[in-house]
Amino acid sequence: MALRPFSFMSAERLCPPAASVDRLDPAVPGRVTIHPAGAIAHQPPRYAFDDDDLLAPGQVSEAPIDLRAHTAQYSSTFLATLPGAVVEKFAAVPTASNTFHVFVDDGVAVAESFHNRTSHEFVSRLMGECLTAPAPDGGPGLPVPVVDWAEPDLTVEGPCLLLSSRFIHHNYYHWIFEGLTRFWCREHLPDFDSLTLVLPSADLRPFHTGVLERMGLRNQLMVLNRRLVRFERLWFPSFLDPGTVTPRQVAWLRQLLFTLFPAAAAQARRRRIYVSRCDAKARIVSNEAAVMARLEPLGFTMIVPGRMSLEEQVTAFAGAEMVVAPHGAANASIAFCPPGTPFIELVPTGNRSALYWMQANVGGLPYGRLVCPEDRPGVSMVADPVRLAHLVQQAAKDA
């Protein structure tokens, strides 16, 4: 094995366009656009304090996101055929990580291997999968993606569908929005049931099995248990609207999960819920007892999604009148809240992500955020119960 630099290239350049899915052959490179690229203009938070600067770190670029006025871009949704592609699961050097680069040629990987054609370099830097090359002008070094390359020791001949992506094997949000939504291609592939589905891990969690079992899949499953695998006939679906959260993603998830869990869709009970991360390792609310002492008289019940089945989580959020939650993966389930449900997020000062602000916007949920100081940076935060109650009382007018 040896470290090799590589570059990213978009599937738009790699794959000739085809007029329709039935013109694609998994043994021949091709690409069909299902939904075109677009943009979404986001509305500012409805509930926030004047001392909140309403800024969030950029998700891909270095520029911060201004929550007062922000337009998010998303790339086209496509289905591609990548014959002979090599899927890399782990990069042993320079760091071990949950990598899913899809190499289509020597030194060339699909730019949309992770998300969309603009996020590849950001994710490689994030995961430490770069070496630093000297800049020609003597300035700061340039990050160069590298792979610990070897000839794959397994070649798969039959047609396969790649459902793998970074982080989906252990993280609820990434599975719901970046793994599960790849199943949009099921309705476009008449021979879907005959394809082998390629998953990242055999260690599936309840939030994986809870939906896969209900979907009644008849496909053979293959787990990526080697670092490099060559696929002679590979279907590769992009994310649904890759690049940001969109109304189409939320609508697709609601239709799927409410079909699989009809009792959740018929949920008539409305209650105010506080989402606890007491079983998590990060973004814990240290003074949760004080927070609940203030919220319970306002009609709130605590739930711990990490201890619930997928159906229980979907049902809880589908029946929510209002949601208060610290920033975390479980908040992906606000996709199942009825439009108009206020969502107030407890945001640690060190991680002011705009993700769930965007998701709330596209789902029609009035959004608020309370920025909370961290008593243990990266681990826990302290929420001001009085300020939180003030935001809740504001939001109650919309509930």
C-alpha cells in the first residue's frame, strides 16, 4: 500500500447524460437528472434575544451564515451508473475514519461521494484525510486529499446499489437525511428488488432496522467489510437535493415514515416535549433539572430519543405541539412535526450550527434559539431557565 494524492470530479463531468433511467446500464457510465439544482431563501428566527448575533459557522465555506438573511444552494438529484468503481471504506493513513470515497479512475473520485460537488474538500479536511503541500508562493500549505491505495481484494460482478455514506452507520440525523433518503431511487428503478444493496456496516442500530424491516425489502444486502471493493456494475444515487435541507426532503421523509408507521400519522394527541440528551456524550444540558422545573408547569414532558424506538420517536414528534431541544441528531425528527409547530433549539456557544434552523424553515416550523454558555466545552452547556421560559411563552402564541 502507498499514499496517493487524488482529485475530485463531479458526476456531471464523469458520466454522459441519458434521456431516462431505462436508458441506463449499470455496466456503462451514465447519469440521469431527476430534480434540477435550486436555491432556498431562509427566514430569520422568530424567537431570539437581541444579544444573539444570529450568526452560524459556514457548513462548507469559511464564510459565516447570517440567520437574518441566507440563501442556501442545493445541487441536482441524479442517478448514475459507475461501472468498475472502487469504494473505499476506511483510510488507515493519515487517520482511520468512516470514509466513503468512490473512485472511478486512477486518482479520481466522484465529488458527490459524500454529499454534493462542493463539500468533498471540506469533509476531507474535517476528517484529516489530507496532506499539506507547500504553496508555490511560499504561503500557507495547500491541503491535498490522499488515499492509502492498494488493489481491491474483492470484485463484485452483479448489479449493486450503493447506499453507503459517511456517518450514517452511527448517527441518526445522517441516516435519516443522507442514508434513508437515497431510497428515493426505488420508485425510478423497475428492477430495484433485484439489486444488491450495499450498506456501510452490519452493526445496524434500531433506527436503521426500524425502517428497513418495515419497508419489506426483498433485496440481498452486502456490508462493506473490506477497505477497498471494486464493483463492476454499480448504481449510485445522489442524496435527495444534495447540499442543504429542502422541502422535498422533508415531504419525502414524511410520506415514507407515515406510510410505514400509520399510527404516528394518525396521532391526535398534541403535547409539548422537551428533548433530553442525558444519555449522550456531547451537548448535554447540565442544569436540565432546573430547566424542567421551569418547563413542566408550562405543559412540557421530557423524552429521551436515544432510549426510544424509531416508531416511538416519529410518533412523539408527530404529536408535538411545541418542541424544545438541545442541538443534536434527534432533532432530525422535527421533520415529522405538523407545520406550524414551534421549535426552540438550545445552541451551545461553541457549536452554533444553522442546520436545524434551515430544517425548521423548510418544514414550516416557527424557529427560535437560545445560545447557551458551555460549562464543559464540547460536552455540556447551561440553559437559562428564565430566558427559555420567555421564548416558550412567545412561541405559545403560535402553537
